[in-house]
Amino acid sequence: MRIAQEELEEVRRGMMIENSNTTFDETFPEDAMSFLYVSDDVSAREKRSELHLKINRMVDHIFIWAYEVAMVKYRNEDFYHVVPLAPKRLPSRANPSSRWHNPPKPKEPKPTPHLDAAIRGELIPPEPKIRSPLVKKRKSYKDEVVLDEGASVDSIEDSTS
């Protein structure tokens, strides 16, 4: 695990030095898309880390509403870009190559009130909650000390030392 983290840090440092340009060129998205689902290739891992770094440098935050619309705010801009999302569909269980396959009936698109409101400028996103790196994680309930009846913190400290 530690070796993988060190390799990832080395790749990130290399990407920051080699690719100081934060914008995408025209061929980069298509090139990166071909590497997204390749898990065991080193060059694919480097492409994914480069894509992650470029997106992290450009995008401030993204809000998504009800699988209808995404609102993207870039770091150097003060407004949101409205991006309509494709409707969510379950994969078909039918075999389209079957001899007796009947294609499904076309469905009417569902109303998209959030997308319509975003296009009109009426959908106002909330203030983003950006976590500070200085914030310490809260202790989980597993870390709490549970005392038996009649026991005190002093008796526990005495028995452990």
C-alpha cells in the first residue's frame, strides 16, 4: 500500500512539472477516455492521474440535482455552467440479437423542473461546503472508552501504567 502511494505521489509530481498547462487541448479528453477503465496498465494510471490533476486545477465544485442537471463552477469564473444530464436508465435485459426480439416502446421524456429552472437562472445552488485540510477527523464511537459500573478513569490509567 505504501509503495503504491509513493508511486502515485511520484506520478503527481511528474505531472505537475511536465504539464504546467491547466487547460485541456482538443485531443486530451478523447485520449483520456480510452484509459478510464483500464486498471492494470501503468500508462493508463498516469493518464487518469493527469486527468484528475487537470480537472482539480480547473473545477472549483460541481452540484448535481436529481440526475437532471449539473452545475459546474470553474476556479477562474464567477458563474455556473449548466450541463443537462442524460436520463437515468436501467440496462436492458432483452437480447436484441434474438430472433423474436421486439424493441421497447419509446417513452415520453419525464419533466425536468430542475433543468428548466437552471436554464432560466432560478436554480441557485447552496454555498459549497469545502472541507479544510486543517480540520481533524472526529473520533468514531469505537474510539470512546466505555467504563464499567463503579470504574473511574483514574483506575484505568493506574492499571495500564
